[in-house]
Amino acid sequence: MVEPAARKTVKQERDERRAEKVAAYQRQRAAEQRRRRIALISGVVGAVAILGLLVTFIATAAPRQERPQDMAIPGLQEYPGLPANHVTTPVDYEAEYGAQPPAGGDHHPVWLNCGVYEQPQPNENAVHALEHGAVWVTYDPDAVSGEELASLRDALPDQYVILSPFPGLPAPIVASAWGAQIQMDSPDDERLQQFIDRFWKSADAPEPGAACTGAIDGPGRVA
């Protein structure tokens, strides 16, 4: 007798949907790149041929789906043009880039392994993980603990995420990705999932897809 498959948890189903969104965006991005290459090659045949191709393309193209990076998130703060140099000295991210906790900038050559930590982490190593497409979720330990902290942890993907306390935050919870940040009062804030959908493993990070493991664990890692 074949035993029934184990029922997926809500977290597993949410992670699968998020992974499907990322994969769909990556496929669409690859398709757009192919179309640009075709258009560039077609340019040599002359203006008349290009016009014909454009008319055909417009007539037959499928409606464009909303991409993760097109989503508007209320309260989102973006930091364009951040440098990504490797440095071995401490960086004052608030003075240099106006963000605390950091949302990118110069960082240590070794990245922080993604995971769950119960102690504050070195900014310079965590920023290197952001460079690889990770999301860093920080919380004020004086404001978030117990069941609320467990709920926050459960809301996050199992990979490419750092969760750690950060005393003195401007809000109880701050989610950061490369060049982007949002402040929240509760893990139930729907903008947390919107932020993750848009920036988790984002192709707009300087080194998307680079490892978020195999480097160093910070103090107090629990998972």
C-alpha cells in the first residue's frame, strides 16, 4: 500500500510560490535579452525590414506580466549607485551612505553565511551577503521577541536570508537588500513579503546567485 505524501506546510508552499516567481522573472529576463539581440542583428537589414519586424512583434506579443521589480512598496527607501569595493577596515554606513543598518556599499572580502543569529552581526560581512542577492532582516531585541520573533522567522525563506538582532533600530523591524530598505512595526506587515518577493535573490544585486554559504558564521548562529 502506497502511503500518502506528507502535506506541505504553509511555509513550504509560500517558499515554492516565491521560487516560482523568481524563476518566471529570470525566464522573462532571458527572453527580453534574446529579443534585444535579435533586434540588434536585424538592424543591418535596413529601416523597412525593422519596421516590419516591429509591427509583427507588437501584433503577436503576449501581454507583459508584472515583474517583481515593478511592484510599488509603500515606504520603500532606495539607495542607487552604491559602490561594492572590498575593504578590510570598518565602514560607517550611516555617514557614508545614509543607511543604518546598511543596505549596500563597500564591504569585507568575506561574506557572512546566511542563517538565523541571536547576536548582532558585523555589518561589513553582512553587506557582502547582500551583494550576492540575500535579504538581511534585522530586529530591535527590545521590541521584538518571543512569539513575534518566531513569527518573523517563520515568514522568511530558508535560504539567502540573514535574520539577526540590531539594537537601536529606527523601527522594530528593518528589512534590507542591496540598495533597498524598508521599516516595519510587525512581522505581520504585508510589505515584508512584498519586499522579499521583489528583492530576494534579485538579479539587480551586484553578484546575483553567488554563494551565501561556505564563508564565515557570525556569533550566535542558531540555524
